[in-house]
Amino acid sequence: MSLTEPAWIIGLMSGTSLDGIDAALLRTDGETIADFGPGLTLPYEPGLRARIRACLGGGGAIAAVSRALTEAHAEAVAALLRQAGMAAADVAWLGFHGQTLLHRPDARPRRTWQLGDGGLLARLTGIATVSDFRAADVAMGGQGAPLVPLYHAALARHAGLRLPLLVLNLGGVGNVTWVGGAGPDDLLAFDTGPGNALIDDWLLRHTGAAHDAAGALAAQGAVDEAALAALMAHPYFAAPPPKSLDRDDFAAHAAGITAALPPADGAATLTAFTAASVARGLAQLPQRPTRCLVAGGGRHNATLMGMLTRALNMPVEAAERAGWHGDHLEAEAFAFLAARAVRGLPLSLPGTTGVRRPVTGGRLWRSGRHRVAAPAGRS
């Protein structure tokens, strides 16, 4: 199999919102986009979601949950192949991110930990699998996140969008990519602060709902400005990029500030916190972007999108306005990164993760169905 010709690859992403698995087909050589395929979301079964939550930070029955999570990813692959009318033999590789349990790139020892077994997934699906995308970057002094910016840049080039452009992903954590016009490596990326995680956890605690559908509860409440100012006093916002976050890095900080708020006011205040943290990040960009395109589940929150528009004072639009697949963009990105890993191309840059030099990564797990060259990382 040629490594330099575009091939169909399935990308798999299970993000910090813990809502489920996104799977998407992309035809790519890791540098350009040849074609988009279908995508789907397979929600986590509630029992599995609870078991994954119990593993966050390193607790729980890790081995058993890793196997169950990997089997759920295999089910997502099978469902996507059925939807696309394709067989496993039509797919060159899987890009398997796994479920982040712990992300501590600044700790000693430095660590990023994604749950999931790439070797098992390759055996279950019959498709060679690339996993462990972040470890090489962290080992080289990078933050290990965000990794999607190179795909954002490829998307912008493919669509011929006006630059500079800001791409905002709102999963459990919020992260931005600034795409400049000086070349494919003219990128700056970092985590801005909370995305949906604090809002989701607030809703689960106060209403039992998994998320604030369309921002309905927040729309009924009032932002507590004193609480918002206290939330924005967190030292993370003064730190220069590149920088990254774990899903729960703001959990204790926010809990102490919002504990006494009524449910609707708490939802409104935490939603405003996400918007304000993105706005704070604008000051750290090399140049003000012309527009902001939003991917991830947060773009479905109308209250949050309205707050973002006011806070950023620029057009804030769902990724679909550019012809992108907002629900599956990160899954597509890991298909793109899998192709880059197999070719030994960089997955991260100094401007995206703070790594000392461009670095590749990933680990290839062979399915036995065909032989390909190993990624530049481990094999």
C-alpha cells in the first residue's frame, strides 16, 4: 500500500464531554483532503459512561473498562462501514484517540493517558490502527494538545477561506486554532479554558440531565457577575500559550465559587465563563481573526453561541457554514493525523503544543490483513 496516495481512513474520537464516540471517514494523504465520507456518533451506554467517569484521574477498573471502551469503538467502526457501504478491506487505517483519563503535561513526571487498546481494536476490526497520538509530543516537552490544528489548517486551505481564521472547538474543554496566512505552519493553538464540562456537570448534579440542551436552563438564569469575575481570576488565563488543560482542571475552582447559586443562575454563569475565557484568549493571538468557526457539541448551545458572539465581537458561526462537519470534525482530524503518523510527518508544532521542534508520533498496531510501514514513533 502506498503511503503517499490518498486513502480512506476512519478517525475515532471520544472527547472530554464523555458523550460517546464520533467516527468519520476521510480520504487523505495526511497533507491534503481528497474527499469526505460519512460520520456518525455512537453514544456511550449509560453504564459504560459511569464506568469511564470512575476511571478519570486513574481510578476504577482500568483494564476491564479499557476493553469495554475498545469494543464500543469496534462497534462504531462496524456501524460506519455499514453506513458507508464499505468493507474493512476498503479502509487503510484507523486513527484511534482513546478516552483521556489524565492530562498532566506540566507535572513531574509529565504524563498524558488515553484509555483504550489499539492492538485489540486492530484485531477486532481487521484494520491496522494508529493510537497513542500524544505521548511523543509530551516526551519532547510539548503539551500534547491540542492536536487538531494541522487539520484545521488543511480544512481552511481546502475551502479557500479568508485568513486569519479562528477555529474554536467546544468539547469538555475549549480550544482554539489561529490559522494565519503566511504558510501551512503559521498556526497558534491552545486550550482557552472550560468548554462544556462544567456546564454538563452542573446540569447532571442539579437536574440529572447530561447537558444543557440548546442552553435552555442557562437562558432562564442570570449571570452572577461577581462569581464570573472570581472564575476569571484563575491564573491559567494569564499564562502564555501554548497551554493545555485536563477536563477537570477548573472543577474545584468553580465548585467553591458557584456552590450557592440557584440552578439556572449557575448554568448561566458557567456558560458565560466559557465565553469569557475564549474572549480572554483573543488577546494572546498574533492578529485578530476575521471570523470564528465553532465545532464540537458546544455549537448546539444557542445561549453559549450568543454569549460568544457578544464577547468576541465578531461573526461566530457553526462549522457547517464553511461546509465542514461540525459533529465529526475531530474524528476526521484523527484520520488525517493517522495518515501523517504512518508517513512520519509532524503531528504537532512549536506553535500548537509548545514542543521544541515539529514532532511526529503515534503507535501502529497491525491487523495482519496487510503490511504497511510503521509510524515514525513506536511500532
